[in-house]
Amino acid sequence: MEPVVISVFTSKELGFTGNPAAIFLCDKMLGTEDMQQKATVIGLPATTFVNIDEEGRCNVRWFAPDAEINLCGHGAAAAGIFLSDYLNKKDTVLYYNGGEIVVTVEEETFYMSLGAIPVIRELPRCPEPIREGLGIPVLGVFETANKHLILTDSATSVKYMNPDYARLRDSEIFGYAITAPGDKVDFVSRTLVPHVSQLEDYATGSSHAMLVPFWAERLKKNEMVADQLSDRGGRFYTKINGKEVTLSGQYERLS
């Protein structure tokens, strides 16, 4: 079966084209090397490999062009949208090494529920390569079980940040979501991954699994709207309920 490509967290109104992912349905899950090779050839930010086992469970693994991804929110959303059509059902449970993700599709909107990723600790200071490589005010750096979270002063700083990736690679920290209060939305962000070929992700579900609890605590709100200010742009509608984050948005089928 040829892969299907779906872009998620889009907004026609705002001109946001979201984050594209390829979905590859496998009769049986391929070997790691085969999946990596296919993802490299496809060349999108993520390729989701889906296998429906004998018990009807939808098992997924995600690969970027140069490495496997432990948790890929936009790849999960795209897979859920694909499976909603393929299986003719509204709700799909995706099983991966870290647990499960539920995706619900209603007309042109999808809803994805995943575990909130809390802050583990605030670093006592920002590593100098990151401070110099970002070139914007850094108000705090927070470690999570996924990426790091970096707080800056304004949406303007986030939008017009011009990262020096060579300098950023002097830090061993893999990736981070740079975030600030929004002007027209609750918060904004960009996600940088300087140690892999993509460098910046377009619209990142896993980042919002940590951004939502972070901002919910500061803004005292359980429902928020967020924009990811990458070149393609992403619009997120978010809710938090205890340890669960729900992300919703629009999508577009590209193939």
C-alpha cells in the first residue's frame, strides 16, 4: 500500500499549513531498518507505520528521516484520521511503546488525548550555548521527560527568533519548545531539534503535551488556544483534565 499523507493542526483562515505526516499501513510490522529506510526516502517530518494485529489493536511506530521518534503527536493524529476512514469508525486507540493515544475524528476536526508531560525541575541557569544560539531573552529553562521547555518574554521574540543551530549543537540537550504568552492566543511556541536534520518542527503535539500543563498552571485556565509559529504554522485548541491533555485542530489530506 502506498503511504497516505495528512497534514494536521492546519488553519485555512490563518494560512497555517500544519505538520505533514505519511501513514504506512503494514500487514505486519516491518523491521526497524526497513522502516527507517522508507522514512528516509519519504522525507517528511514523520512517517507513521501502522499494523492492525489479530486482536484488532492499532500498533504504531514513528520515524523521522534520520531517527525513530519515541512520541510523535502529529504522526499519531494523522494516523488516527487515516484509520477513521479506513476502519469507518470515529474513535481510534493507537498503541505505542509509551502507552496509548486516543484519536477522535468529527467532520474536519480531530481530537487527540495523550498523557500530560509535567516539568521535572527548573534548571538553575540556561546553558550558554542555548542562550547564545537562541539570541532572545531566556526567562527559564525547564526539564521534562520529553523535550526541555524554554520560557521567553514575548510572542515577538518567539516569532522572529533566528537560531544559530551550530551554536545550539554545542549543548547536548536534544530539543526544546521555546514559548511565551500570546498576543492573540493564550500562548505561542516554536520547537527546535538542532541535533537532527529537520532542525525545527512545524506543529508539535508532543511539545504541547508539556506546554499545556505548564501554561494551565500559570494562566489558571483548563482550556487554551495556542499557535506554533513555524514557517508552516500550527493552530492548537487545548484542554487539560488532570493528567490528560486533549489537543484538537483541523487537518488536510495531501494524498
